[in-house]
Amino acid sequence: MILEIKDETTWEQYDDTYKSFAEPSIAYPLTDIDIENFDPFGFARKKRRRPPPPFSIAQFKELVSHLPVELESVDTGINRWKRYFKEHDKLASIFSKQKTITISRADIFSAAKSGDLEKVLFLTVLWGYPVGMLGSFHENIFKNKHMLIKYLEEAVASSTLSFWEDYWFAVTQVSGLGISLLSKLLYFCGVHVETLPALILDKRVIGAISSNRFKEFEEFGYISYPKAMYRYVEYLEAICDIAKNLDVAPPQVEMFLRVFGQHVKA
């Protein structure tokens, strides 16, 4: 659309392309126009308002308080991973010739407590992505494991990441690493992020938050995976506040979102 100022008081539309929409030509007094929201034909899309969330996490307090976080386990088979055994002895030792193994959160915490961060890395990948990471990103993680372990060692040594975005931007040099895996690693290693305990923030949790199911996240709003790392501290604050109000542990709230968050219907 082309608008031409005919005099000091009006803008008049004269482009023939739009004559069919406005004949005779429409003159708009400048004093009556909201320039920033000028939309004479109503082409601007109206913002959609989401309906109020049907649930509150508080409704599930009894369930949340009894979630056995450290017992959450997954099974994974050797056929998916054996191609990497020659290059990664630690991965092969985890399977120990078993066709299928079961890994729990407690197993990963135990490895972290022993200081074996390479084992923590492999166990976390197996636990979080039992059939492999999307796009086979685990191959990049394995190739760059020494760099990732170095960054993880720094986080464990400091115990608290005071400047989250600085750490995030540094560690993203590791190809294939996203907030999903990084948050799991920091969580299992007991690292704090700006005074708050690290918690898992993966696509399952993000999906639960963005699904508009729970009142506690109504103001939090939609969160996309690419933007999740920028809102990680905000996420930790929200989970810790919910946990405090319900008198439960923050990981129990996180586990509730991961396991049940997208599987309840009003």
C-alpha cells in the first residue's frame, strides 16, 4: 500500500492495487490516526487468548509428594549402542555384555558421587535417550566428550554457576549439546545455577509447561526449546516456588511434569 501526504492534515490512498477496497479514496485526518497501529482494512492478526488452565499442580500434591525420584528408571538395549564400544570403553563397561540394562537416577547420582564424570555422561545419555538422541546428536556428544567433561568438571569444582548465560555460551561449543542434556548433567552432578539447584529441563518438561494445563505456569507462558536456555533460571525459580508452596522437593515437581504433565485431561 502506498500512502501519500496530500496536505498537512490528511493521508490519501492512491495506489490502484487497493482501489477496490476503498472507493472513493479514503482520507484519514492525521490527528485521528494511531500511526503505530494503522490498519485501515483490518489485516492485522488479533492476538489469541488461551483459555484458563484446567488444572493446578496443587491438586496433585499427594501424588507429587510420593514420587520416588531416584527410582525413576529406563531400559536400553545393547544393539543401539554397541557400534560405539570400540572407541568408548566406558560405555562398553556399563553394559558388561548384557543385552538390556536398567538405569535409574540413583545410578547416575552414584557415579557422580564417585567423581567419574565420563560414566555420568554415558549414563545420562543412556537414561535420557534410551533409543538415541534426535538426529543422532549423541555421536557428536561422544566425539566431543573430553571437551564436555572439562566444562562439567569446572561446574562441579565451583559447585555454583553464578553467571548462567556465560557458562551456557561457553559450553555450546560442544556440538550437539542442548539444554536438555546439559540440564540433566548439571542436575545429576548437584550443581547450583545462580543459587538454585539445577533441574532437568527437556522437551517433555517444556511440553508440559507450554501445554497450558497448569495454573502455576499460566503467567510463565509458552516456552520454545531454542529459547529455553534463556529462561532456565526463571524455570528453576518457578519450580522451587511451587515446591516450597506444596512442601515437596523441587525434583518431585520436575518429575511430575516430565511423567504426567502432558498426560492429564480435564
